[in-house]
Amino acid sequence: MISKKEQLDELNKYWEVNCKCELRKTATQAVFGNGNAESDIVFIGEAPGKNEDLKGVPFVGAAGKFLEEMLQGIGKKREEIYITNIVKYRPPNNRDPEPKEKESCNEWLINELKIISPKLIVFLGRHSMTRFFPTEMISDLHGKLLIKTTPELGRQAFLPLYHPAAALYNGGMRETLIKDFKKIPKALEKIAEK
């Protein structure tokens, strides 16, 4: 049987050719998910930024450094977790991804999540959260463990957090994000009990 990593490699090869996202025309390259394919935790951001677009790896800029600091705070290394984005190509000038761009990359994301089959999906920001909770506000749900059954993934645990990039420029949000981030180990324990 082929490993999850090999399955993800095949998936990325397929979607790199077949994804219909319009952002392909302006982006340098697709930015695949990165990290441990066997991880219990998947972090989902919104879209690649400038550094990610150039390097082809998610969360490698200032927000990525902050994310790595927070991971250390809960005793994890970046190599132990898996991180991806709902949109695989950089929007011009780092603008928010548009609904049709999210839709174009959606099947790629869902397939990725099905292969990894994490215990916990952590949303980094409102764009990834609203993919699964379209009517909710991140200001209401951040730091709360949510269990939802979706047609694509079945019963799944989610933890919405503010995006590390937003927290870099807002001191109050930074403190909230660090506090919420520390809930990840407890969230995993709660999931294991169910």
C-alpha cells in the first residue's frame, strides 16, 4: 500500500495540471501543503503570500516564523504537523482570495484532508474557517473546539484561530492567538476521549 506522503505527491501532481484556478496565470507556482502526512493536526491558512509563492512552501514568511514559535510553545516542531491553504496560488498583491478561486481549489483541499485524515483541523484565519462554517464569525468561534459532520469528511474536529499575519500587527490579537494556540493539546485530548 502506498504511504500518505506518496498519495499526497500523486494528488499534487494531478491538481497542479488540472486545477482550474485563475490565479495560476499570475502566480509563480502552486504552493502544496507541507509537513508530516501522518500528523494528527492539519493547519489550514487562506492563500500563499509573496514568500510562499517564490519558495513553493506555505507559511515561510513572518507569519510562518510566528507560527513556529507558537508550535514550540506547545512542544511541537513544524516537521511534526501538516500545513496547507484553501487556495494553492498567490492572489495578486496578497489580496483576499475570491469565492470562485476558493471553489476552484476546494476539491484539491478536500482530497488532501481525506488522505491525511487528521484528528484536528486548525483554521488559521476566517477564510479557512468559513469554508466549513460559512455563516460564522471568527471573532465568535476562535479558540473553541467545534465538532461537525460534513459530507466530504464525515465527523471532524475543528479549532478556529486568528491568522498569525493579522496577529503580527495587532498586539491584542497576538495575545489572544497565543492563548488560543495553547488549547491545541487539550483539544486533542478531548477528541481522544470521544
